[in-house]
Amino acid sequence: MSLRWPSLAEYLERHPKTVESLRKPRGKLDELKPIKELDLLVQTGLDNVRRVLNGEADGVDVTLDEAAILRLIGIKASHNTPAVVA
């Protein structure tokens, strides 16, 4: 995710609860206004993002939910290295 949608990955690191809204088929876009790629996400549809978050995209076999993001942030904080979200 951090390679394909870097601003979204950074935003989810700061606001992990937002991922639950994104994972739902009718998730709210209002929460995502600070994301630079929002226009691109809307143009291409959020379906690709949702498939990645839900572990349904090709080559993705994990679900990225709030708990997973919090674990990744914990890894980042404990190792002092940049976090990679999915």
C-alpha cells in the first residue's frame, strides 16, 4: 500500500480507525479529505483499495484492519525504522 498509495498509507498510520470505513463497500470518503490521492482513488474507484485492505487483491493474503495498522506502527516505533503499511 505504501508504494501504490503513499499518502493513504501515511494517513492510515496517523488515523488507523479510518481503515474500517474504507474496508466497507459504502465507506465514507469525508474522512479521507486530507489524502493527496483522494481524487485518484475516486477516479479509479475505491474497489482496488478495498480489495487490498480486505486481502482480496491478487498477491495479497493478509487483511489490513485497525489492529494490523497498530501492530505495524508498534513495529515502527520499537525499531526506529520507517513503517511500511501493507
